[in-house]
Amino acid sequence: GGSRLDSKALESQRAQIRNGALTASSSVLITALLLYPLLLAMLHRSVGLSRRLLDSNLSLMRSLGNAIAKRDSDTDAHNYRVTFYAVALAEALELPRREIADLVAGAFLHDVGKIGIPDSILLKPGKLTDDEFRIMKTHALLGIEIVEDNQWLTGAACTIRHHHERFDGAGYPDGLVGDAIPRVARIFAVVDVFDALTSERPYKKPMELAEAIAIIEHDSGRHFDPEVVSTFKGMAASLYDKIACANGQDLRQEMRQVLG
């Protein structure tokens, strides 16, 4: 059975629905207005905590990189320079921001595993024996052990482990060939050798820019990814002019901007 509501009863029900909807909407609005300052304060606090955590991790990264630089070459400038070179090259190759962020960490920490190499080998002025070189090569895996428990540095692992791989498969520690080598490691391999060639060290004078580029080109397809070399050739001179002669303070300032 059913019954027909008269117009007065129908209007009463409509009024109840309107009043209920209005009450609910008002309650939501009032609650939002009351909670907004609290939510905003929580957001600001969360951003502040995240920033302090990021600053702490960046400080840790710089400290680790500087520690090995002091043992190896008595300067941290190499870490700064190769990071700038690597970021510029990665941007030219249109790598995603996430990969570039991982490359930054890996570039600055690429040799962190040398902390575990004995001074008699690490600081030896002459050529290493086969046994000594075998020990030296373990720094790539030692570096992985050092950063593996820090989640923020996980992205650095590819560069740390594979920056001594060669495009032809003759590198270490895994003997990877071609595109099997992570892209960030292929990029870093080029800029690492370039900076080593063009920088002054206690045991050598810096190489001329043209000669260094010629060596990089000669090893394209053997040591280095040809695509990476081709891109780097077009920008090496301008990067070198900007970075190679910068003093330590300028390099640190540039690094803060890159990591900012």
C-alpha cells in the first residue's frame, strides 16, 4: 500500500533536508576554519624537519667526500668539480631529475671506499703491483658497504660501484658491457677521467684541455660511452673555463646551489 503526501508534509520534509544539509556544511566549514591554523603549523613544522634532515644528510655526504679527499689527494676540489661536470653533462643528456639527484650523491662520494684502502697502497707514489692493484680495486665495493645503511644515499650506489666499469667490458668490479653499465656511471666515468687529466696533482702537472679531450675521444667506445663522449665534447671547453680555475670557496658556493 502507499499514501500520497500532502503539499504541507512534503514541504516540511524538504525543509528538514535543507536544514540538515546546511547544518552539515556549516559544521564542515567551521571545523576547517578551526583546524586550518593547526594544520598550517604542522605543515611548517614538517617542512622544517624535512629541511633539517636534508641538510644533515648533505653535511654527511660532504664530510665523507672530504675525508677521503684529504687522504687521497689532500684536496676536496676534485669532488666538487666532477659533481659540477657530471650534473651539466646529465642535464645536456636530458636525464630525469631523480637520476641527476642520485648522480650528485654518487659523484661526490665515488671514491669513499678508499677510506678502507691501506696508506701503503693508496699513497704509493709509483706504479702499483698486481696484488696492490687488486686491493685498490676493492674500493668500489667497500664504498657500497659504507653507504648501504643510509637510505638517503642509496641512489649513490650505482656511481660508487660502477664508475670504473668500461664500455668494452674490461672494467671492474663487475665487467659490465655497454648499456648494462648504469647511465649515471657512464656519465661519471667521462668527467672523472677528464678532471683527473686536467687537474694538478702532487705527482703531475695538469694536461692541456685539447690533449685531455683527445684522450677522451680516443677511448670512446672502449672506455667510454660514445654518446656521452659526443655530448661532452661540445661542452667541455666552456665547463672547463668556468670550473677548473675556481678556488675552493667558489666551488663550495656552487655546490650549495647545486644541492640546494
